[in-house]
Amino acid sequence: MTKPVITPNLGTLSQFRAPSMTATIMVCTHYRYAINQPSCGKRGGEALLLSLREAATGTDVAVEASCCFGRCTEGAVVRIAPGGTFYHGVIVDDAPNIVRAAKLFAAAIDVVE
Ligand code: FES
């Protein structure tokens, strides 16, 4: 006699999905310490991270520090995730516009899904 297989009720995917999609702003704060190697850390990545977090306060946009994106000569580099746009040469004053773009990106993903 074989043992019965008990399958847990895993529900449907929509039961486990967040009610609305959120975006994450990934901010490169990586330092390359060699004098002749540019990096986002040297170009204000950490200050940018703080200003983006402040601009995103009260929204459903997350802001995370990230390691190098491999675009060090174009820093400071920011990416909207999942799968969103890269922004290069970002400065602190760009924070409100980046957060606005992340909110629009999240809303667009919600419409598509
Ligand atoms: S240090 Fe930021 S992309 Fe490389």
C-alpha cells in the first residue's frame, strides 16, 4: 500500500501578490579607491542615497544602496528596479524627479500585470 501524498494548499499566485506593485530605487554607493578610477561613491552616491530616501518618505517606493553597476565612468548611477531605467550623472537635486519616475514606473507595471 502506498502512502497518500498530502499536498499543501499553496493557493493561487494572486493571493500572495502585493496589492500594488512597488518600485525600488537602487543607488550605487560603491567606491573604487584607485586615484584614476571614477566611482559613484566619489561622485556623491551616499548623499544621493540619503536625499532619495528623504524624497521617497511616505511613498511606496523603496530606496536601497547598491554595489557597482559597471558604469562607473557615468556615475552617480541609479536604477529603478525591477527592470527599470538606468540614470547616469545623477545629483542630489534630481532626487524628487527620480522618485516621481519610480512611482510612475510602479504604476505602469501594475497596469501591465
Ligand atoms: S561605482 Fe557606480 S557603477 Fe561602478
